[in-house]
Amino acid sequence: MLVRFWGTRGSLPTPISSVEIREKIVGALLAADGRRFNDADEAAAFVEGDLAFPIGNTYGGNSSCVELDLGEDEFMVFDMGSGLRPLGIDALRRFGEGRAKTFNIFMSHLHWDHIMGFPFFTPAFIPGVKLNFFGGHDQIEHALRRQQEKISFPVPLDFMNAEMTFTVLEPGEIHEINGCRVEVIKQYHDNDSYGYRVERGGKTFVYSTDSEHKGDDLEAENAFVEFFRDADLVIFDTMYSLGDSITMKEDWGHSSGLIAVDFCHRAEAKRLAMFHHEPLYDDKTLHGLLEETQRYEELMRGEHALEILCAADGLEVRL
């Protein structure tokens, strides 16, 4: 399994500003400390090897979209935030390499930040493309049609040439999709959201975003622990700090990195990807939350260490 992150922000896309770019340039110049580079390769090596991530890179600004590449013909896509647009552009390249024009698209829920990329998904306009939509909601087609009504968007859904199917997946049941064992869990979020556990070839991938964990329902907590059990990668909604998630943003339907660590430790998961980043948080703040979460993991660690990463647009993780 190869996991590609095309969009990692929550609520709405967050483009990097000119002020932030200038701050990164200033930081890079200070870190270089007068060093000279003979060519672009030397400069690139300095950026990759010597600069802290918030200076030399960005966590990105597209809203939620993750691809699970199984090395097979059919695409596996989780959510259709604004990150779906660059995924679609890259898919055209892979069509040219002989990749089958079939997409299995799994929706966590139908809030706008998770469907806004679909009107700009180029493969949807190509005859012969097949889009198989899956989710716990029975209104996926309705949500997509409403988004492309004339008052909101100039191109209606029926103008798209791809063949579309819509399938409701029941939580607790095992579904066989594209040679994978897929399980669904209902999550606490406004109008509900759904998490996915995908198993194939001895590897397990979990996508669980837009889910709040209150800690006052032991049975529900245990269900999630088992859902995450022994996963090679858990993508987890860590939108808020712990303080925000249990105070002024309680019941907003999101969680924190510290709660993610607790769940993953109990489940003996191998990796945790912090995901669905708060739009107010810049790269420096996100990196600080990553380091805070890593320190917490070390303090709470039992027999098994948990690798923690902060999801970024363009990041690839091989399982």
C-alpha cells in the first residue's frame, strides 16, 4: 500500500500567504548564514537536509483528500476536498500509462470541505471513466447535485460524462471492494461521519477524520480501539489542541493529537498521521503540535512505540 495525501486541511482550503513565504525565505537565509551554493542541486540538498520543516516546506492548504494506491488498476480515494483536483490531474498522467479509469471513492461525510473538489475533478468529464461512490450516508448523489446547481456552479452534474454508482455501506459489516476487506464505523460528528478500515495483503489502513471522542462512553471508545487494532497507519482527525477540543470547541466534531495517541497505543497501531489541520494554524504551529504529540507519545509509551507524522499535501507513506 502507498498512501498519498492530496489534501490535509479541515473546514476550508488555506493557501499559504505572501507573509508566510517571506518568513520562510528569511528563515532560510538566516540558516544559510552566508553559505554559497554551486548549483541548484546543492541548494536543494541544503533545504532538504538542513532546514526545519516549517521553513523549507509547508503542510499545505488543500482540504481533505487521500489516495490509497494498491499498485493495481483501480483507484482508491478517500474524500473529495480541494485536494481532489490535483489528484485528478495526476490521474490523467496515469491513464496514459495504462491505468484503468475506475475510481472507488469513500466519503467520510458530505460537508462542503469534503466534496468541494468534485466539480474540478477532470476525470469526471471523460467518457469511459467509472466513479463508484461509497459511504454511510444515502444522500451522496443529492449532495453532489445540489453543489452543482445553477445558482452555485455553472456545470451541472449531468454534464459530466463519467458513469457513476452510489452504494451505502452499513457499519459493522465486511465489504469486499477492489480486492480489499473494507469495514465502516459510525463517528460522532454533526450529521454523522464514517471511518474506514481497509485490509489487503497483510496491511491495514485506517481513515478516520471528522470524529470527536469525548471519553465518556467506554463502549464507544473500545469499539474505536478495535477498529484501529494493529493498523499499519491510522489517519486521525487532530484538528484541535486538547484544551480547545474539551473546552470552547467541544461538540464541534473534531479531536486532538493526544487523544489520537491514547487510542493508537491501546490499539497497538504502528503509525499515526495527524490530519484535518485547523485553518488558523500555520506551518510553525502545526509543527509545534507534532512535536508536542511526539513528546506525549514518549511519556505514555508502553511496550510498543508509535511513529507519529503530520500529514502534508504531497506526502507519500508506504505501508
